[in-house]
Amino acid sequence: MEATVTGSPSSSSMPLSFPPPLPSVPDSITNSSPPPMPYITSQEMKCILHWFASWSGPQRERFLQDLVAKAVPGKLQPLLEGLEQLSVSRANRPPCIFECQLRLWDQWFRGWAEQEHNEFVRQLEVSEPDFVAKFYQAGAATAGKD
């Protein structure tokens, strides 16, 4: 496309060239990659994965129950099983480090978007594929239980 500038002091006409318009990017490409995860969320995930590496078998089992209860919302069975884990007799002593870690995990997880929940499970699967396989089995086992 060319345009002509007239009325300049030299009274000569000068053609202007405009570059062709850029091709549009299809929505399927622009919407296919999720937005980057917030820095704080990625650090929370790293922290939990670090803790997980040091947890004992029973602690990992407790975390599995909690993860299933969070990942399968609306299912009453995992919630009831989680409540059975609570003990009133421990009210007179301060929480252990593992209990504090679970409280932070709970707060952080509740603040994450669903996409971030999925990313956490994906990251956990990279380092602990057997644990995540148990998680999927436990989640599937809740189907039909209310």
C-alpha cells in the first residue's frame, strides 16, 4: 500500500510504504499454553515436595488420604476417614512438625487454582510415581461412595 504526501515545502510528492499487516495467530496456539504459575505457588510446591521426601511411610499414607479428600471434592467417605485421624487427646501438646507441614499444605492447596493442583500432582509423579499411582487408585476407589 502506498500513500503520497503532498504539500511539502519542496512541493514534490513522496510515496510512503507501509509494511503488510502481520498474520493473525490462531486462538488454538495462543490459548494452548497455560499462563505461567505464580512464583509463590511454585515455591510452595517445591517446599511440599521437599517435605514429602523426608516423610515416613505412615506420614505419606496420611498425606495420601488428605490429597484424595482434596482432589475428589464432594465425596463424603474421604472426609469422614480424614476426621477419624483427628485426635482430641493431643489437644494439650503442641503440634509436631509434620502436623504443621500438613496445615501449611492445606492452606496453600486451598489457594491454588485447579490447574495448579494438577501441576502439583504432575510434579509429585515425576519424583514419586508409585505414590501417585496409589493416589489415582484411591481416587478411583471413591467412585460410587457417598
